[in-house]
Amino acid sequence: VAIMAEGQDSQEIYEVCQKQQDHCQNLIDAETKSGGSQHGQLLQKALLSAELSLGLLKMKNVDKNKAVQQALQKHVESVLDTTYYQECVLVDQDFPSDSAIQTMKDVIDQITDSVKVCGDVSKILSILGEDIMECLHWRPGALMYMFCHTIMNNEDRKKTTPVELLKECCKIGVGHFKRIFEVRSCLKEGESYTTNDEDLPKLLKSGIRSDSHMLALAYGGELCYWYHSLSKLDGSTLVQKDTEVSTSSIDPDQFKPLMHLLCSPEFSTEWCQQFNPVTVGIELLTKYVEVARGAMRMQSWNCDRPEEILSEFKK
């Protein structure tokens, strides 16, 4: 794979990786100053990846193309860990009403910038690999889900959060969760897979390769349900006064940069315009229940909430 795009050089990549290392160290210093938290190990892991990315770029007498590719992979892994740390802090703080939206936008922008440094967008998958590519969709999807989960389960916050903001977060979250299943090809009918586990081929045909794929189905389905519920409401907020986020300050595109980059602006626009929460929600949750009661029946995946939502959708 030809890594660097025209006009891009290793010095530019090095500077970006150096900036990420400094960012990791600043977060670690702030974490230490505040007394530390259970999420501190994420920052140490992120710092190690950042240091490795720089080390790879400094290596001499090696395949330069391969070294740059590995450095980019480590750089993106580092960014995914620091943004996960930021998400964990937001969750611990119940997404503070005065700063959560800006922090969420910053997280999306950081991930987007880490992808941009890879150069040619059409080669991102071949440069970063399938695992990282799935994580690039999982991170914003999980962030949108945790924000909506926090708001939708707090009556006071529901009354002071603009409906359009919540609906936008639901759409973006579902869009990224859906794209996770498009990174790899599912095992098709007639294709064989050598294994002693008779359930594994069934999982691969469903596109399920990890717990994250199951959670993507469950989270995506619930986001669809929340969007559907919010669509029944009138007005831009549940209560027109004392809103925690100014309706006029809502940028409908603030969480879309990564989807634009990874999925193309055309897909992003079409997805948001034609999004049908009931159809998509039934699709995601039906697959979840089928897998949970079938190939993953021994792993205690709970079906109560998904089945409750499916019943609501089908009324």
C-alpha cells in the first residue's frame, strides 16, 4: 500500500504523532494532579502507542512504507485510547451540561484528524486494518449512545435538552454502529469455515465477531427507539425555557465530520435524510435476539430490553 499522499511527507506525520504524545502526557499530568482515577491506565496505554509511533518513524534502514503504516496504526490507536478516556470522564461526570457537547465535538474532531493524517481516504482500510477501522466507528457510536443514555434516563435533563440535538446524536450513533458491520465481509451461504465450534460459522454469517458487535446491535436498536420516541414530541425542546443547550447554538453537522470522512458526505447526508428508526431498529434488535438466543445462547446476553423495544416498534 502506498501510504503517503501527494504533498505529504514523513515530517508532517512525525509532527502529528509528536503532538499526540504531548497530548497524552498533558492528560496524564492532569490526571495525576487531580488524584487519579480508574481510567488512568488508558492514558498510559495511549502514551505507549504514541511513543511507538514516533519510534517507528525514527527507524533507519527499514522499509519506510511499512514503518510509516505501522506508525499511523499506533497513532490512531493512541487517539482511540485518549478519546475513550475522555468518554469515560464524561460518563463519570454525567455529561456536564455546560461542557459535554463541546467535549464530544472535540473527541469526534480528534478521531477525524487522526484519520486525515493517513492521507488517501480511499486507502484507510488497507492502511489501518479491519480492527482499527471498526474501532473508528465504535468510538463515536458508543459516545453518542452514552450521552443519549444519560439524558434519556434523567427526567430533569430530558426537559432541558433540545430534542433536535438528541435526535441528531441518535442518528449519528446508529450510522456508525451500522457501518461496523460493513468493514468485514460476512461469511456467505455455501462458504466453509473449519472449526470444531458449530456456532462460529453462524456468528460469522451474522457479522458477529466480538462482544462489541453484539453491543453495537443493542445500542443501535435503543438509539433507534429513543429517536422514534423523540420524533413524537412537538417543539425543539421538551420544556421551552431553561434549556441547558441553546437551540440556536446547535450545529446539525457538528458530529458528522468523521462519518463524512469514513463514509463519504453523500452517505452521511442520505443516511440522515432517509433514516427510518423503526425499520433500522427492528433490523438491529431482531438480529441481536436471534444471535443471543441462538449461537450465543450460553453467554447470558439479556434479551429483555431488546424484546420490549421490538414490541413497541411493532405496535
